[in-house]
Amino acid sequence: MSSGERRDSPLPPCVLCSDPPLCRLVTARLEVRLRLSWLAFVVLFMGACGSQGSGFVHGERLELPSCDELDVARTYQPFEMDLTFMSLLRDKNVMTITFSPTPRIWPVPDSLIITVDDMEGLLDELENEGSAERSVDGPGVGVALSLASSCPKNTAALRATHGTIRFDELGFRKGDPVRATLDFDLIDMRDGTQIGDLFDAEVNFLVEVGSPAQPFSDPAATPH
């Protein structure tokens, strides 16, 4: 390749013309079009990834046996996590709702995970009573906290206990709201030790079917 040719040209060598000024003009125009196309894609992508809602998890104390390194403890006083993304998966009468600070799939983000094992019963109560409250220790609902991103070496299995979750709205179709408040402590499921005190959380989101963290959309949740 001669010194006059550009090594970063988007045109293959066989397309480069014999007239250098004309070749430079064609190359410059193509580069502008490629950049504009990429900018349009970024704007479209950002628009499609608009805000689903917001939420938070707050705790007065969280003591982990490991965090950045194995067997090197870390204590949060307080613990704070903002939530900006929700993934909802439904399988018949079971619902798994995951809230996280980011929509990325990998590296695995921190998450607040709520499982509902009696979705129909919960929805009936919401329709009749306007809200539905459950114990996080009782049947039908489970709450867990994952710190896969901020504490990658964490070995504790964090599950909520001694608290409640109240749903004010719960849907599974696109555009449906999911709104709930929680209060709980956290235990390490391996031995039952309480390692998190006085947690509260609040979520207020809209369901987005087929989101990046939900690769398989629920046919029943797709509006017709």
C-alpha cells in the first residue's frame, strides 16, 4: 500500500479509484454516512431503552463474610442500592421479578429478586382489596438479594426474613405497573445467621415484555 492510501479506509482495496482526489471524496462521504447511521442507531436504541421506573433497597447494616476476597469480611452501614431496571418472567401461576441497577446481563448485576408462587391468588386479592400483603417468611412469596457485581466473592445466600411485602399494583402484560413496598431483615440461608438489619425497599416499574434480561416473552402477556 502506498503512503498516499489510508489504512483505515472503509472501502476495500479493489474499490479504490485511480483518481486520488475523487477517491478521497468518495471515502469521506461514505465515512459520514456510516457515522450518521451509527448515531441514528444509538439514538433509536436509547429511546427503546427508556426508563421503566425506579426503586431502591436500603438497610441499616449488612455484614458479609466475603466480598472482594474470600474470607475478608465487609460491613455496610448503611447499605444502599438504586434500582432502574425490572425483568419479569411468568410461568403459569409462578412469577419471578428481578430488579437491578442496570439492564446488562453480563457481568451479572446486583439484584433484588421477588418470587410469587400464587400469582392468581395475589391478583384476586389486589382486585378485591386494592392491595395485597404477604409475609416474606410465609408461603407464596420469597425475597432474596444478590450482590454478584459489588461483592463477587460473596458466599452468603441472602434471603429476607422477619418482614412483609405489600403489592399495590401487579401486572404481567406490557405496560402494566408493578408497585410494591417491603421491610425485612436478611439471613444467610446456609446457617440461618442474621447478617442484615432493618431493610426497606420500594419499587415502581412498568412491565416491558421481551427486554434484554427476558429473552423469552410470555405469549399470554403479549397484547393482541
